[in-house]
Amino acid sequence: SVELFPDGEFHQWQIANVEKWREAPISGTADEGEGSTGALSFWVRTESESGTPVVRKLGMKTDQTDFRYSMYAWHKPIEEIEYDGRFPVCDLKYIDKKLPVDVKMRAIAPFVPHNTKDSATPGFYIDFTVTNPTDKPLTVSLMSALKPSFCNDGGCENELYKDGDVTGVFMNTPTYPAWQNRDNEPNRGSLCYSVKGGEISYITAEYFTFMQNYVSYSKLGISEESFVFGFRRDGSLPNTTAGKRPTYLPAQISDMTDEAIDKYYNEMCGYAFALSILNRVRRLKPEFPTNRADKEDFLFACKSSLDSMKKDFGACALCSKMTLEPNETKKVKFILSWYFPNHIGKLHNKLGHWYENVFSDAREANWHLAENRKNIAEKAEAFAEMLYNTDLPEFYADAWSVQLATIVKCSWYLKDGKFGLWEGFGSCGFHTTDITYQASFGLLALFPDLQLKQMEMGAKFQREDGRVHHFFTPDLDHVDNGFERIDMNNQFVLMVCRDYLYTGDNGYVERLWFPVQKAMDSIAQLDSDGDGLPD
């Protein structure tokens, strides 16, 4: 899962099998994905026919490692965010006295009660609504950057694609030599990020450093470099399609043949960082480069930048540009999806994810979310609205809505179909009998098939003397030795009864009838005085 906080930033990136999620470690210092906050960011730019562009970051994170905000008065975070989280929907309204447009964002999780298959889709929707409340036309651009620091150590290899009115970037794991033995790295996998609405521009793949900022030093000058500068100037991105790291430039560029110079020059022009340098020079010398010496200087500048930028590669950016007439409203829709199958257990067993049975990569998941928006996003929105359609005070609706994300955040749904909920995120065990007894009413109501799975999974570990399991650890194939608890047999029997009365599933109660009998016989052994109650 990933969480959208009131600061407008995406936190807790746990989609790529982070340690605290995949292994339930005892240590409280285990990675929980918070270090990747800011991996997905948004900006808005507005421009009137006669005015200076206004740029705002649609989030409150302003770390110097992202961008040197204090140096540029025009690049500021949004002044205020109104946040209304009603899982599986989250609404943000961005407020800034300098912005002449109204900007709203709605994030939607694929959480559709009684539809486990679609609800297990790895991804979510991000919909922007932009309105021009003024009496003059405005040019508006929405830009988003994805720097996947949480996966594919060292970066991704990206591919641009277009499917009708959708433009997307498929971000895959690089191909490594077999001797490196990296196929089972937990964070190895793919992402897919797509957008529709407006005039789309893009950066297919780039170094993370350029998607933040750095200083370029060369004969062509010293300059601060970042993709944000081009966005501010043009309201668009340079449409670069290179998806892999550039070829290493040799140290002695001046010794290369003319053919090699032209080859490297053309290759560098496929990267946004290099085009940024080139376009800066062309603002003074429009015909640059005019000769071999100019190309050498350009390649030296590129090499200097490559040497100073860090290794992480494979960030991408998407931008939608539109003209809004007075009082006109337009929408821009993003979808982010992922596919990280290497869920490796503490016993080094490959557990995987259930979504592997449906999709082969993140692009397929992205396509599924786009093609089934009516049955997924719209139904998730309707469910969120229904939860608040009550004459009770709103805090009641908040109370029953706020807990629902636990089903997503604190669960394992494995490739083999096993499902289990933690007592707490990365804590204790899965499907703890006494905790499930108290806390499974919501799961039963929304995804009854998952609750029945838990119960039947647990019943397989009942001891011969009738005692039921305490909790599963460290995975869903093993339980602890807490059979001495005298409350759990009663709870198991009552849950089977409740589940049957709620679902009417005869097969379920038939499959668990013998375990129920054994549990009752075990309880009877505790009734030494024959009063019908355990001692």
C-alpha cells in the first residue's frame, strides 16, 4: 500500500515488499517505506496571455534534496491543502492566493466490496479537476514526476507507450547478468504510470538527480539544472523517449571520429538533462552546434553532468497542458500501478502476491484499471459516499471509514490464495484467533470470501485434542505454539456460526463441521462440574 497524507505527499511506500511488511520483524527499525516520501509529486503551472507563469508544487515536502526551494521565489509549495479522507476515496483541494485556478485532486483506491478480484488490483487512480473562475482564458499545465527510489536498486528501464488517448510509461527492472543472482530481490519488479486529458508531454526516463536539481560545470557555463526549469518556461516536457541509461562517454572525446561524435551527440539528445543544457545554450546561440568543436563542448558538458549525477536512473514525468476558457472545467486522470512478485518470507520461501494470478506486469494492471473504471473507481466512490449517507453525526462515519484501510495495509494475500490479517502492521501474527473474533466483522461484511479463507486456513492447524491455533507466524504455513489459550476454541466455534449465518454458505459449515465438533469436545473437557460452562 501507499498512503496519501494531509500534506499532499504520498507516504509509506510499501508496494515493493519492504522489510517491515514482508517479514514481520521484531525490530522497530525495519524499513516501512517512509524514506520514499516524495517519490510521486505534482506541480501546477498557470499562465495568462500577459502574465508571468505561476508555478506551485502540490505538496508540502520541500527538502533541499528535492529542490533548492529557498533559492527560487517562483518555486513554492502550495499555501494550503483542504484534506478529506474517506477511504477508499481521498479529496484534496489546493488553495493559494497567487493561483488563478481552482485545483482539486481525488485519489481512489480499487476497494469494491464483494469484488475481491478487482479490489486486489495493485494500483490506484489520481483524478485532477481544474477550473478557471476568471473572466480571461488561462493556459494550465499539470505535471507529475515519479522517482521510484523504493524499487529496482539502481533504477529502472522505461518504455513509453500510447493507447488511444492514454499516454504511459512502463518502468521495468533492468536485465542483470545471471552471475549477479538478483532475480529474487524483494523490490525487483515493474511500475506503470499513465495519464489522459489535455495535451500530453513526457520524460520517459531520466536520472533522479535531474528530477531534483544539480549544478552543471563545463565550458558551456555553470548552471543549475532541473526538469522544473523547463516546465516553468514552457509548461510542458521535452518528449524524450530514451528509456535506458546513456552510453558511457569516453574521457578523450576530442580523440573520437566524426562518426562517433555524431553518434554520441544524437544519443545525448534523447535525454532531458542533455536537452536542458543544449536549449540553454541555444537561447544565446540559436544555431548551436554549428561544427565539431561545438559538439565536443556539448558532449563534455554531458559527461560532466553524468559524472556528477548519482547512479539512480529511471525516473519519469508526465505533463498535461490545456487552455481553459472563463468558467471552464477540465479533468486530467492519472493511474499508477505496480507488480512486485518477490514477496520472500522469513524462511526464504517465495510467497508472492495473489495479483500474479491475474496480471503478468504493471502495465496489464494499469490497463485493467483504465478499462474497468466504471466497475472499480465509480463503485469505490459510491461505497465511500454510502458510508457517510447517515443521519448520525459525521464522527460515526469517520470511525467506521478510517479503519477500512487496515484490510489493505495489514494483510497478506498470497499467490496460492492464502489470506491473513495482522494483529498490527508488522506485529505479532496473522489471523490471531482471539483478535479475528473481535475484529473480523468488517472483513466478513465487505469481503466474506477472505474471512472464510482465514477460518478454513486456521482449521487445518487444529490439534488432535481439538485445540485451535493462536496465530500464524512467520508466514501463513506455520503457527505458534499458543494452543493453551482456553478462550480460542469458543471463539472459533462462534465465528463459524456467525460466518454461516451471515453468508448462508453450506459448503463452508460442512467443511468446518468436524473441526467445530472437535473444538466443542475439547471445551467439554474443561467442564469438570458439568454445569455447561468451562471451569
